[in-house]
Amino acid sequence: MNDNEKYIEEFVNDIPFDAPDDEHRDELKKQLLNAFPKHRLQPTIHTVNVWRKIMKNSITRIAAAAVIIVAIGLLLNFWSDSVAYALDQTIEANHSVRYIHIKEITAGHEDEPKEFWLESYEDGQVKNVRMHMPSWDAPEDGAKVIVWKENTAQVWMKKKNVLVTVMDKAVADQMLKLVKAYDPRLAVERLYKQEAEGKVKIEIEEPSDKSRPIVVTATGPSRRDVLFVDQATKLVTAIKFYQLKDGEYQYQSLLELNGYNQPIDAKVFTLDEVPTDAIRIDQTTQEVGLEQGNLTDEEVAAEVVRKFFEALIAGNYAGAGQLLEGAPADFIQKQFGQIKFIRIISVGPVGPHPNPQTRGLVVPCTVEIETDGKIIQWKLERIGVREVYNQPGRWTIFGGI
Amino acid sequence: MASSKAENTDLIRQACSDPDAFAQLYLLHYNDVFNYCIRRLFDRHSAEDVTSTVFFKVMHNLSSFDGKVTDFKNWLLRIATNAVNDHLRNSRRRADVIQKIVKNTRAESEFVIPSNDKLLEKKVLLKRALLSLKPKYQTVITLRFFENMKLTEIAACLGKNPSTVRSCLSRAITKLRKKLNTAATRKGG
């Protein structure tokens, strides 16, 4: 805790505040119960039927979730002094890695490892990255391949047949954090530093058989890392991670460090495998979503949804696409062109998204549409709206409608 | 009080369609929401208004909550944060709040806790300083110092990245201290 924090903590300590009032609590309870939605008492059959009808008419979920959440499941606590400071790319990168291929095999998901290929410039800054993120990491998106270069990330979601291009600095920072902590040449050295500071206890097992690796076990208060060091090259080739749970160190994951400083084919850092019919959404060449201006988060979320449907009513598919992660007009037309949108019946009330990780809001909306010659109401209860990835102050519908 | 997680999960599920279960859930969390609101708004009436707004929103959106029972309080506080921020964003209302503070503080010092003038004085300074910050700074300060949340918990509650919250909190603390110091100096001078 720093000095400012301590000061505030001491300042606010003991400041008296009004206690909750029983009268208000009981009165509000009455009001709430009087207003309790009656339709909730019965299943919402009407909505379900409408939804089924719509689905038959091929309005399918659109998939354009562009947020890159690369959860590298490593525990960096041991190395906190070395890696916790700002990892901005402008800071000289203190590691020896020019090329590396890292495979992370997580307990329970042995069949689907995460994989990372990294190329650095001579000064240690990140040049190219390729990541394979398995489907279990984000089931909604499915497996993802991410290729990163010059602050631009291309995210290929095979299941959704979508390629999203976004501005991104986080990938480079995450990769720097990874190689700084687990640099095959410097990792053991860092560990000794931690031992000198009393943070871990190190045990070394050096087999007389030179073909077997040296095993360095570092045990801290809540976790244990076991490093395997090649006796000939003195490079760390693998690390096993354990966490203290229920009184014993339980295995979490294995990190394999391969191809240390062996040049990686440039093709690895391209996305040649994306099929020509993939939906391509490039957020780096267009302004995605709606500018927030002076609107509150809830107001702008409702406005995005309103404008999206207004655009569909007007047949402005480019405009609608801009509000749906920047999806191309022809894609929007293909999805929605066969439906006649007549009018917006209601938008809101806006609420928080049920999945906080999305950092979004939910905007219910009811529109009137004509399908199969019939006019029906289409209730959409979970339209997600959030800030555009790396475009603060602009808001978009995400994850389909 | 020591209800199990499973019981609470059931209660949340039942509360979507059963008014009695909803009432039970409401009573379990009323104090949490009110206490958060009063620490953001420093005014009983505003805090009660916003608490009402929060629970109406909860009632209408409860069926969309599909997180774990441990996420429920975070979900509530997130709704409360949005409601308080909306309340404060209206600049006219904001000005009223600040005016009310001055009036109410006088009333409090006379009728509520007459024995501790120093604490009340500190409260006035805190109110003025805190309410003059941007709502996002007020939010992280309240969660950190009144809800005693850790950085990761604040991030989870607000649905933000921990590094974003860290820098926001750091800025908020610096700004608040500066304002408190300035106010204290003025008062002293």
C-alpha cells in the first residue's frame, strides 16, 4: 500500500454514514412486489414461438466477437519483481529470446494445448506473434488463431468463419511478460534471485546420466515450479506448475519451451489458412460503432440498438454493419435482407450483461417484422452492446443478435 | 445467515418467477446496496432513490443473470454503480447534491452525531472532494475503501481489466488526496 492509499484509508476510517432505514426497506419491498412482472409467473411461450419462427427464417446468430482475451494460464507470482512493472513495448525488453515456440498443456485439457510462436527484434521488442487458442478457453468463439504484427491483430475464428482485424497492444505485452519470465537462458538465474530474497526455496537434482535434464524445484508459500534444464545447453526446456491446494501441491500445467532462437519460417506468422468465403471484419480501416458523446453508457447502448434497427428498416446495410462490430454490408444484407423490418416497438430497459467478462450491457428490444406474409413482433432479449475493442468512446453490438 | 451457496443459487433462480423468493433475496441485499449508495451520494434521500432504482432493475433483469452466486453481489454493485453514476451525471442534479451536502452536514452536526465534530468535519471534506471527482474515480474509491475490495474484485465487479482499474484507482487516489489536502489547507488557513 503506498503513501497516498494509506492516507485515504486513514482519512475515511470511522467516518459516520446514515444506516439503512427499515421503513424505506419495507416500503420499497411493497412497491417491488406490486410491480413484480406477472408474465414471469407463466412461461413465456409467445416469445419462444416467435424466436423459433425467426430461426426458421434463417436469421442466424452473427459472430463477430473481436475481443482478444488471451488467458495465458501461467502463474507469474514468483517472478513478480521481474515482470510486474509496465511492460510497454517502448521499454527495452530484458530477455534473450529472438525466436521461441511455447506450448502450454493445461491439466484436464491435454488434447488441446495453447501454443505461441514469437519472433523478437534484436533489441528484444516483439516483432511477430502467432497464437493457437483452444476452444475450451472460449467455447462461444471456438478455437482461435491470432496473428499479431505492428500493433495489429488478426483473429481467425474457424467455427464462426470470421476473420477480425483489430488494433491491439495487449498481445505484445502478454508475450513480453511470458518471455521475460520464462526466458530459457535466464529463468534459473531469476529463480536464484528470488531465493536470495527469501521468496522461494530451491532444490536441485542433477542426474549423472547427461541425457537426462537437471531438475530445479522452486517452492514458494502457495506454489511450486519445477524447471527442467538441458544438461548440454543449460537451457530450460520445460516447466511444470503446481499450486498448493488442500495441503498438497497439485499439478496445474506444463509449459514446453521449444526452438529457442531457431528462426521460425515467416509463413507461420501469416494467416494463409483463412478461406476466401470467410466474413472479414477490419476494424482498423473504419470507425466501428457509435460515438458515445455525452450519453451515459446505458443511453448509448440503447441508441446503438435503436440506430441498428433504424438502419435495417431503411435498408441501410452498411450502416447496420457499422453498428455490429463493423460487419460488411453484403454480410448484413445476406443475413437480414429477406426480412422486412417495419418498426421499432421498444428498446430497453438496459441492464448489465449476464457475463461480466464481456464488459457489456444488455439491451432488450422488440421490433415489428414481416415474414412469410405475416406481421409479427420479434422480441430480442439479449442484444449485447459494449465499447469497441481498442476504440474507447465508441459502442457496438457484439456477439450477434 | 450462514446460508449455503446452493441455497443462494436456488434462491436467485426462484426469485425470477416467485415473488416471495424475490422478496427474500431483496431483504438479503438491501443493506449492501443502500450502504454502497450512501457512501457514493452522501445523502439519505438520494441513496434511497437510487437503491429503489437498483432493485427495480434487478427485478426486471434477474432472469438474465446466469453467473455464479459469488458473482451476484458484484452484479448488484455494478447495477448500483451505473445507477449512481447516471444519477450524478445529470449536472443539475449534481449541483443539487453538492448544495444538499452543505445543508445536510449542518443538520447532521447538530442532530445526528453531536459528539464528534472532527469526524463530521472530515466527512464534509470527503464529500466535497469525492463528489468533485469524475464518477468513475468515485466508483473505484468507494469500492476500494468502503467495500474493502481488492483490485481484482473491483475489476470483476466493474467488468474491467485489472490493469485499467489499477491505473484508474491510482489516479483517483492521487486526485482525491490532492483535493483533500487543498480543502484542509483552505480550512486551516
